[in-house]
Amino acid sequence: MTLTAIIIAAAALIVGAGIGYYLRLIISLGKKGSMELEIKQIMIGAKEDAQKVVDEAKKKAEDRIRELHEEEKKKSEEWKKTEDRLIKKEEHLDSRQSEIDREVDSVKSKIEEIKKIKERVDGMEAEKAKELEKVARLTQDDAREQIIKLAEANYEEDLVVRMQKLETVNAEKLDRRAKEIMATSINRLASSTASEMMVTYVNIPNEEIKGKIIGKEGRNIRAFEKASGVELIVDENPGSITISSFDPVRRQVARLALENLVLDGRIQPAKIEEMVEKAHGEINKIIKDKGEQAVYECGIFNLDPRIVAIVGRLYFRTSYGQNVLQHSIEMAHIAGMLAQELGADVAIAKAGALVHDIGKALDHEVQGTHIDIGIRILQKFGADPRIVTSMKSHHDDCPHESVEAVIVQTADYISGGRPGARRDSVENYIKRLQELEALTNSFPGVEKSYALSAGREIRIFVTPEKVSDLGAKELAHDIAKKIEQELTYPGEIKVTLIRENRITEYAR
């Protein structure tokens, strides 16, 4: 029973398993068919969508192609119109060029005709001139010369009067304006006329000190001269020792060292070298301070410190009794005022005036004129080229290349020529007067001449038979020019020429 039940159960189980398998198979087959159907439907939908996209793209492409064809058509029409216009322009230019060529040919032919006419006229004039020369028996140049001489002879007095009138009127105008400018500049500057002189001698209290300075067998004086580079003259003036040297800075170093030695009393070679070295330091400090004071007083702040130091050396230099540094400072003020009045560069004019004599600080040590030395100093230390241009012409050694150069020269004349500014030695004064009179007497027609007003005026008497009124005017001008070229003098010289006619008759 039990076995039967088991068999039945096993059979039932097998049958159930088979039925379940078939049922599952049927269900899976049904699901597979539905999935395939869905896939087919999706594919059909996708194809329809793709066809729609393709149709739309095709339509857009056709529309775009149509638009492009229309644009191409329009552009073709525009290009055609442009081409037509260019063709018309080219045809117009060709016709215009042809007209121009015809006009050029016409002008050329007219030029040739004019040349031929001019040649015929020139030939006729030349023939006419030759005929006139034959008739008059005079060449054209001879006739012109005779007419000029005749006019001079007949109208000499009128010409002289006219020239004098024009010169007087113009001279008065220019003189009035120049005086206004210079008076304004000079009145704005208050400067002492006393010249500062640096002494070159040292007072000593007694002869014993003089003996110490000389030393045993001249040992001390030789040591002093060697250390300072100067010459001591001890027997020339009682109560003082004279210091002789071509270099003003050396003289001042020696003066200061000698004064300190006299005060100290211990005079021996070692002490002498110490005092000279100390004096060098003090003088260098004075030079530096004087240079800085000068540029500060003049308002010039763009100069190299080495240039400022060399400017300070001018404190110990004099020219015709006038202290050169004080002269340069005074010139800078005057030049600044003149530049302000004339609308020039004030800073350049003042700087050029301050350094115009900088070469004199080293002219005992460097070869060349003080102007050449000054130019080299300024160029070496990088000064503004405009400053060099303004200072190099103050003695007419170089041409005036700027209005500031003329201003610097004018300021130099004003500062050096004012009363009391300079003094000259008797020998130089007499020599200058003799040179002035000798130069004037060298001109033909001059009977005699006299230098007056300390050489500021030369009065000339001419022979009336040799010099006419018109010639007297030219002679005075020539004399003034030659004085400017050949003589050196401060300020200006007035040339007065006198032509006097004296007629003597006797009544019998």
C-alpha cells in the first residue's frame, strides 16, 4: 500500500512537473511574441520618425538651395552692374587721357613757340643794346657807372641827409628800447661796485718771526715753497712777506698756512707740511661753499657738483681788479632779467652767465684759452649743451647760435663796463690808448685822432679834400668795425668822425 502510494505520488509529481514545464513554456512563448511585437512597433515608429526628419531636412535643404540660387542670381546681377560701371569708367578715363595727351602736346608746342619768341626778343634786345652802345660809344656797365656817379654828385647832399635821417630815427627807436631793457635789468640788481681783492702778502709781528720762516740756511722757506708751490719774498716789504704765484688758489693756501704758522710760532719742516695740508683742506672747503652759495644765490640747481666746485675756485681769481666769481654771479642776475624781458630761456641764460668764465679757474693748469677750457669742462661733466652754446660766444670767439648767447655777452659788457667794476694798470691803459689811436690813424684820409674819456671815445679828424660827406659815413663805420675785430676792451667805444671845410680868401 505504501509502495503503491509512493508510486502514485511519484507519478503525480512527474505529471505535475511536466504539466508545469509545458505551462511555463507556453507562457514564455506568449511573452516572447509580445516583446517581438513591441520591438517591431518601436522599429516602425523609429522609421516613421526618421522619415519625418529626413523629409524635414530635405525640405530645408531645398529651401536653402533655393535661397542660395536667388542670392547667387542677385550677386551676379550686382557684379554685372559693377562690371558695366567699371567698363564705362575705363572708357571715360581713356577718353580723358586722350584729352590730356592732346593738351600736353598743345602746351609743349606753345612752350616751344614762347621759347622761340623769347630768343627773338633777346636777340632784338641784344642788337638794340649794341646799336645804342655804338651810338653812345659806351658799354652798358660804363653807362650805369656814369649815371651812378652823376647821381652821387648831384644828390650827394640829399642822400647824406636821407641816410642820416633814417639812421637817426631807427637808432633812436632801437636805442630807446635797448635802454629800457637794460635800465630795467640794471635797476633790479643792487650790487656793490667795490671789487674784492684777495691779498697775497702776510703781515708778521716782528723780524724774529721772519728769521724763523727763513730757517737755518733757508731750510724752512725751502720746505714751505716746496710744500705750497709758491715763492716767498721776505725782503721786499718790512713787516710783511710777499707770496708770489701764478695760481690764485696756491696763493691762498700759502697765505692761510703762513698765517697759521705765524700764530703757532713753531716753524719747522714737519709743521710746515702739516699746516699746508690743513690749509689745503680749509681752502677746498671754502671753494665748495662758495660754489654752492653762488648756484643757490642764482637759483641754478641742475649743475654737476664738480662744475659747482670749479665755479667756487673763481672766488680766488680776479680780472682787471674785479672778483671773477662776484662778476659771474652779477652777470647771472643781469642775464636772467634780460632773458625775462626778452622772452628767452631764463634758466639757460643764468647758467651760461654763471659758468662763462669757468675756464679761468684752471687756465693756469690746462693749455688753451679760458673759453676752450670752459667748453671742455662743461662737456666733460655733462652740462646741458644749451648752456655751452650760451657761454662760448661772450668774447665773439664763436658765432652766436642762440638768443641766450647774445644775452650772456650783453650781461658781460654790463657787469664789466659799469663804473667802478674794473680797474686797469697804467701800462695796460696807456697801451690800449696807443693801439686805439694807431689803428685809427692807419686809415687813408685820417688827419689825426685822439682817444678821450679813458679810451671810451675816439675823436677823428679827416682831410675834407680826401673824404666826402658820404665817404665820411662809410669811414666811421669801417673804423668801428676794425676796432671791434682787432682790439679788446670793456664796454663800448664811441667813434666820432669830424669833417670840416675851411675856405680862406684874401681881399686886396
